[in-house]
Amino acid sequence: MTLKVLPVLLFGAKYGSLVTVWRLLATGFFTSFTLPKLYICYSTQIHMIAENLIDRALEAWKSCPRKKFVAGTAVIVCWNLFSVKTRFVAAFISVVILRYNHQTAGLV
């Protein structure tokens, strides 16, 4: 657990004096107005980039000869690195993604 938190602790030790409540509130305030505006302006580009990344990932997965090995390794790494609560959230999100894919596969 200490090794997982080490980067946060080092960052906090070095730059902790720069993070104040006032700066956090100001950053949150400006971000809450800026990010939605940027998303509205660049939503088509964001969706195009996301579709390209998804297509590239699917092509790489289809051409991978060791799919079971890669998937098993990813599951083992996640199992060893994350807490129980994170595992449940990841499992829930995976089930939602699988159900969504099954529903949209019938529509295409």
C-alpha cells in the first residue's frame, strides 16, 4: 500500500504548500465553466478521435494471437493492484459495458 501512495506523498511533500483551499475552489470554479464550453466546441473532434482509438484498439485485439494470455495477465494485474471495492466497481462497469454491447449488437 505504501508503494502505491508514494508518488502522491512525494508530490504532496514537494508542492503541498502551493495547494490551498482558495486555489482549489478557484480552479474548480473556472474548470466547471471552461470544460463544458470546450466540449461543446470540440465535441465532433473528440468523438472522431475516440472512434479512431476504439477502432485501432479493436484491430490490435483482433490481430493478437495470444488474446487469452493478454486478458488473463490484465485480470491478474488488476486483481493484485486494486482493492476489493475497486474490483467490484470494475466488475459492475464491465457488466454494464457487456450488456450495452449486446443490446447495440442486435440493432446494427
